[in-house]
Amino acid sequence: MTTTATRPTLTPLLLVVLALLSSFTPLSIDMYLPALPVIAVDLRGTAGDIQLTLSAFMIAFGAGQIFYGPAGDRFGRRPVILSGLVIYVLASIGCAFAAEAGELVLLRFLQGLAACGGVVLGGTMVGDLAQKGQAARAMSLMMACTSIAPMLAPLIGGQVLWFLGWRAIFWVLAIIGVVALVAAWLRLPETLRPEYRQPLVLSSILRRFGELVRHRAFMGYAFTSTFQFSALMSFLSGSPFVFIEKYGIAPRAYGLIFGGMIVFMTLGSLLNAKFAPVFGANRILHHAVIVPAVVGPTALVLGFIEARYGTIGLWPFLLCFAPQIATISLIGPNSMAMALQRYPHMAGTASSLMGVMQFGIGAVFGAIVGQTMDGTIAPMTTAMGIAGALCLVSHRLLVRRG
């Protein structure tokens, strides 16, 4: 669909297409999580080596947003998204043929670079077409649709791993990429207003980033969502090895546990979509950040006790992990909506900066968990506890005073 004189609207069909584009992060991560121990054996790598395939994806995903946001502000959302999808399909096919751990790390890096275009500019397109509470509602609805992906991805990945092996998982991702490419080509309009087009000049890009960095409240919202996301990345990095290897959970059962947690995230997204226009995104965010600040440090303390004495078991930790992960559905969309509302003229750049921070810092948290894995749950719970506390601190120190 080409740009017309008629201003596009945020229709339910467009939200579905944007949700599909936004699903590439959970699909690309969660679908192969149950296979991480198997990949380590098959490619003769350590747990840390294979965890780098996750960190490489996240680092590339974050770094790529430095380009995608400004490029979307210059060339438009549609052509940039379509280009990224083509590269994603090719990179996914390459991952299926990886012969050793280092090669898979490089291909996952390329896959991450390609995947972030649709995610960044999908949220930007919502900001193009909606404002404040309505934007938070639309983003929550999109997240509710998107949360189907992390719910199903580990289940699908576990079944594909069981019947066809881990390489087939990347073939499935390539097929999903083709479906998204066709859907975007047929149904994705251009939402960037001509008067909002920005020059793709380094000095101009740096100036726009500098303006955002100097805005205290914007950085507060960005750090709030970043540390909440870092808790999720810590969980994704550590949980396959902890659940499967330490606690003896089967890969297919791991998908069920993970999917159960995502159910709570989906419910949170639907509730946020209903109540954000009523109570306001900022008010909901103010209360939501308390949750990770309580359950995260609680899991941290329990993790040290479990590592030392081995007397707690898995289920008490799940009672901490579930609410901390579910609260992403409240913190993420509301932080994004509040941060972007001041910058409609450079929404792509603002979305990019938030993405760079989320995936860059999140990748660091995940990499630290992977490299410090000692056979206990403590590295993962320590990272999640620190991230949960910093989420609250960022909001209270920067947003309320910004």
C-alpha cells in the first residue's frame, strides 16, 4: 500500500500487523531458549558461549536502533521496515546452517540488526497516529497481541526441537519473517508526516539524541523501562540452564512454565489498555514500579539461601518471577507513551534511544548472568533483584523531579 492523501488511521487490522512486527523480539529469543543446552552440546560450546548468541542478538538489536529510528524519520517507516524484514529472513536461514558457536553468534548479531526495524518503527507508528492515553492503550493492545508470541514460542520451539532438531527452529523463524514481509507489503501504510521528515545527517542525529539525553524526565522514563527489561533479559539468559539442568525440567515443560508467566503479562496488557485512558499512563506507572522493587530483591535473598543450602526449591522463585515479568506490560507501554508524547517531531529518534538503552543494558545484564553461571540460581536472581530495585529508583529520582 502506498502513501495517499488520506491520513492513515490506527485500525484494528493495522494494530495486528504492527503486533506481528513487534513480535520478532520474543519469537527470535524465546523460540530457541529450550534448545540452548542442546545447541551447546551440538556445537561443542560452553553455556557461556551459547548464551553469547542471545547477548549478540540483544546488543545488535539495541545498536541497530541508532540507525533505524533516524532512518525512519528521514525515509519513512514503511521502506525501512520492509528492508529489515528481508535481511531478517536471510539471517534466519543462515543461523540454520551454523557450524560452530562463533558462527552462530555472528549470524544472531545480524539477525538482531535486522529484527529491530519493525519493533522500533512499529511503536513509532502508534505514536504517529495516537496521543498520550490513547497511545498507551494502543501500545498495550499491541503488547497483548504480541505476548501471544512469547507464550507460544517456547512451546513451539520445544516441539520443533523434539521432532526436528534445533536447526529447524530457525527455519520456522525464516517462514514467519516471510509472512510478516508479505503482510507489511500489503497492509502497512506510511504514517510519517512530510513536515516531520528529518535529515539523515550525523550532526543532526547527534543533536536530536543530545536533546533527549538532556531531558531529565525522558531519561527517567527510559531508565525505568530499561531496568525492567533488564530483569527480563536476566531471566531469559539464566532460566533455560537453571530450570532444565539444575531442576531437571524437560525442555517442553520449560515452555509451559514460561508460557504460564506470559499469561499474566497478557492480562496486564489488557488491563492497562482498559484503564490507561481512565487513570492516566503516568499514574499507573507510578504504582507499577513498586512491584519489581519488592519481588526482585526478595528473589535475590532467596537465591543466596538456595545457593548455599539448597532448601528452597523452584516454586517459591516462580512466585517472584511471575509478577516481576508480568509488570513489564504496565511499565513498558506507559513509559514509552509518556516519553514520546513530548517529541512527535522526532518520535523515531526518541524510540530508538529508548530501544538502544533497553537492549544494550539488557544485553549486559544477560551476558553477566551467562558468564557467571555457577550451577545455582543465584546469578540470575541477583541480576533480577538489582534490576528491580533500579527500576523504582530511576522513576522516583528522575521522573518525579524531571
